[in-house]
Amino acid sequence: MMIDIHNHMLPAVDDGAKNNEVALSMLKEAVNQGVEHLVLTPHLYEADIIKGTGDWKRKIEEGKRTVLELIDEHSLPVKVTVAAEVRYQEMLPIILEELEVLIGGKYLLLEFAFHSVPNNLERIIYEITRQGITPIIAHPERIKPWQREPQKLEELVNMGCPLQMDIGSFLGTLGPNTEKLANFLFDRDAVHLVGSDSHNLESRALYTKPGYDWLSDRYGVEYADLLLKTNPGKILNGEPVEVYPVNLEPARLTWKDKLLNLIKT
Ligand SMILES: [Fe+2]
């Protein structure tokens, strides 16, 4: 069963599906591509809850009701779970206390800002895991500081955090630096699940089937199944996902490589 663990199809909540019509088209597209379960993960930023969590709760409830109605009306063979993609912020304790953001009662899809990552990251992750919650790091390959220094991700994986990659990252729709880190993470066996992170029908469309095919062609069906079926399935059920220690130290360049780089530039 193919599961999309990360997308923005919940209508009128974030920068994803802007209305019911777009949401319906996105849902249909997911079904066409063979997705049987969608975990809807709207962005949750500090600004969304600065005046309390009531507004967010109402928006989510309304969006969820709409999606369930659309699925029912159009007899779409897909299940949905509503969670959130939580941007790391000071108010995280309040979010965890007042909102239903966890997947499978245990996993938190946690996103960091694209241009800066907190210095005390290990401490932050430790504080979250201490509460019995496992953070899933959303699309690390897109975060600039990690593109420059991938070894900074190593400790997070070694603390047991699964890394969720966006399908567009390895298909090359999100830029060369992102694609480069995506390939590096595959090479080092540091990818635990992939998601569409689809926002709309154009620039950020759903590429789940092409993603599955790409993974099968390059690494075999078993690996494609692990990243799009098995591991997301375990997460949905709140079961542990195998996260092995990794080495993310970039390879040292030999004098020959350095010389070649020099010639190329
Ligand atoms: Fe996202």
C-alpha cells in the first residue's frame, strides 16, 4: 500500500491547496498514482498560534471535514490522516500539549528553516525524544546549512530520527544543490522515507508514481517499497522504524580531484 506521508492537500490552511476544487484535483491525482493513504501535513508556523491554538484547531477541523466529504462524494479509494508539518519554534511544547500533530501517536514531522538551523539541535531533539516522541526530519536535503555540511545531520540520525526526503529532490525539480545532497544521502543509506510534499497541481505537483519508479529502477523494488510503503506504514501505526547509524562525513578530495575541480572552474 503506497502512502504519502507529507503533502499540503488540506484546503485553505497553508500555501498548499488553495480551495476545495484544487484539493479535489490533488486527491484524484494521488489516487491515479496509486496512493492509498494520505497523511495531510499542513505547515504549522509560530504565527499560526501566536494568539492561541483555537484558530488552528478550527481550520484543521473544517479542512478535514471538507476532504472527507470530497472523498465520499467522489468515491475516492483513499484514506486520510491529518497531522502537521511543524516548523521548529519556541512554542513547540504548547503545540505538543494542545494540538494533534503526531502521526501514529508517536511521530512528529519536524521542519527546520531553510537558511538556518539552531545550534543546540541535539539538545532540542533530545528534549523531544525524552517525551516518547520521535521527530521525523522533513526534507533535510533542502536545508542550506546541511547542503554545506551534511555531517551535521549525522548525530540526528544516530539519535534515531528518520529522514524524510521529498520526491522532487531526487527527481531534480528542486534545484541542483538539493539533488546533490539527496544523492549523497542515498549513497550513505541515510534516507528512511520519502513524501510528495505536493502543494498544488503545477510547480509543486505530486510525483509519487514517478518517484516510486525512479527508486525501483535505481535501487530495486524492495527499496522503493521500504521508502513509500513499509516505513510510512510503520509510522502510521506508531511502530518503530529501523534507523541505523550513518557516516555523513563528505569524502576527502584527493589532490587529483582538486586539480580536476580547478581545471573545470
Ligand atoms: Fe511540506
